[in-house]
Amino acid sequence: MEIFSLSGPSGTGKSSIALEFAHTHQIEAIIDDGLLIVNGEKVAGISAKFEKSPFKAVKRAIFMDEEHLKDVQEAIDQHQPQKLLLIGTSDKMTVQIAMRLERGSIAHFYYISNLRSSGEMKLAQFIRKTEGKHIMPIPLKQVEQNFFKRFIQKGVEIFTPKREKIGETTIVQPDFHDETITIQKRAFTDIVKITCELNSYIEKSSKIHYQQLPLPSVDITVALKGPIDYSIPDAMMALQKDIVKQFDTHFDLELAEIRITVNQIQMI
């Protein structure tokens, strides 16, 4: 059996891309958070997301429970996949899972940082911190809803470039994820407005719009101070850099686009 590892920090989107990654590398089976998933369907195991505490979730994910381990090992024997993808937060974790499953050593190591942009990873972590959302790469119908007291909904369907369905994801809010940070939507536009007010070239800003998905972006309409004895493109690029810095400092978010429209010049 050819073993693959996909690792990266918690909340950076590994489960979100698991099905697409597996399809690209022709991997039939995935181990993610204690589940064995074959061809997009759960066939064995119990998800770590069902646990009541982060400590128990980690133990579940690395198969410390013997009955759980045996259940998954037997299912692997039954399905006999040629390739198996192990998902974890580090090489150390996926190596430990490989040892517990006794399927041989890992032949290929991949990292989420090479598969997703820094902006995509930061957004995924931001959503995890503010909304407590976790992704499971299995259909909603296969998620045991009694385990979740709170949020659960259908995620997205995953397709190949030829529009062949690979599988689907489910969004859940595990019981152990109690702490979330609440950020009002107005905070994003307020940061932009304040940054504009502090800019020496901007007379006023209006029509500030922040969009979070698919990637964070900002639209701003501004009035410039006249007379224009400076380079407008250079001034607007400097404003963009200031806004990027503020979003990174206050929200740890990376803006994909900042669109600035100059609608007037006000003479002083």
C-alpha cells in the first residue's frame, strides 16, 4: 500500500481539499480525524470531531482507542485500497497514525502551505476562530447528528474539471469548540474608513464594502485632496498597503483585492 501524508496547522483547510487532493493523486482511501473514507464515503471509524474535549479529539485522531483502531484496520483489509492518504497537523502526527495502522511507512509527504495560498489558509483559520466551523469530507447523510448539539449543515459538492462528482463535505461545530471570537461586520469597514481618514491624500471615503468570500476583498470610493501635485497611482498604492497592514494586524487576514474608485477631487 502506498501511503501519502498531508499535514498543516489546525484550521487551514486540509479537510476542505482532501477529496480533490485524493482524486488528483488517484488515492482511493483517506484517514481524516479518525475516519476511514473510501471514494468519498465514510466506511469506518468515529470522527474526532465527536469528542467533548480537544485532548480526547487528538487521541481519537491518532487511534489510541484499541477498538476504534481495530475497526478501521479491518475496514482497510476489507477494501484493500492501493493508496491511502493520512491527514494530520504535522509529519509527526501522520507518521504516528501510520505506525498505529501498521500499513507501512509514508512514501510521500505533502503540506497544505504548498496547496493553498497564505490568504486561503488565514481565511480558513479566521472562520474557525470566529464561527467554530469544522469541515468533514463526507456527505451530510453520513454525519451522526446526535453527536452535535449545535451547528451542522451541508458543505459543498466536489467535482472534477469534467464535472464528475468526487464527493461532498459537511460543516459542523464540534462540542469541544466552545471559544469563538465575535467580530462585527462593521469592524472591517471601520478599519478601512479610519485608514482613509489618516491618509494625507484622502479628503473623504464613502461606499466602503467588505466581502469575505471566496476571499477577503474591499471596495472603496474616495475623494482626493487637491491640488493634484502628486502621483495618484502611487498614492492609491500606498493606501492599499496601509489597509493590507491594518487587516493583517487586527484580523490576521490577507486581502485578495482592494479596489479603489476616485470619484472626485476637492480643492482646498
